[in-house]
Amino acid sequence: MQNESRFDVRYSPRARRDLQASYEWGVENWGREQAENWLRQMDELIIKRLSFIPLACPLAPENSDFEFELRQLVVHRYRILFRIFEETVFVLRIRGPFSGESLDLE
């Protein structure tokens, strides 16, 4: 069996905070166990999809605002915003339905 080309997926500190905020919302609204299941499943899905086929994801609508290609992966009600540099996918933001924030990649 041939080795498939895999991208390394890394979360920015901001993306980790986005996940944490959604997890905390989930704990308050669903309970800890369901929120932990959601967090694990979301992380697994992001890693699985972006490790193998990040270039299949479309450019984000905000792409023209940046000097690099900003791509997005839509998972349920979340937009995962990322960029690709060589063999690494950098997850910059995870925008959920409850954030209400402007797009800031810092």
C-alpha cells in the first residue's frame, strides 16, 4: 500500500479559543458528556478532512481581504477557516453560530 500524502493540521491559539467557547456553550446547554462528545467528533472530523483534501475546500468569501488564500470547510453550522502553507494546514478560526464576532484572524 502506498503512503498517501497527508497534511499536518495545526490549530492557531484563536481557533483553540473558538473551540473552547463552543464547548463551554455546549456544557451549559447540553451537559458535559454531550459537549465532550461534540468536541471530540469535531476535532476528529476537522483533522480527517484537512489532513487529506484541504485543497478540495473552497476559498472563503473573505479571501480577497487577505494576502494569502483563505479557505473554508463547512461542518454542520460551523465554518473552519484555514490556510495552507507547504504541507501544513493552519486552522485560523472556527466560526460557530453563537459567536457573533467579526472575523479577526489574530
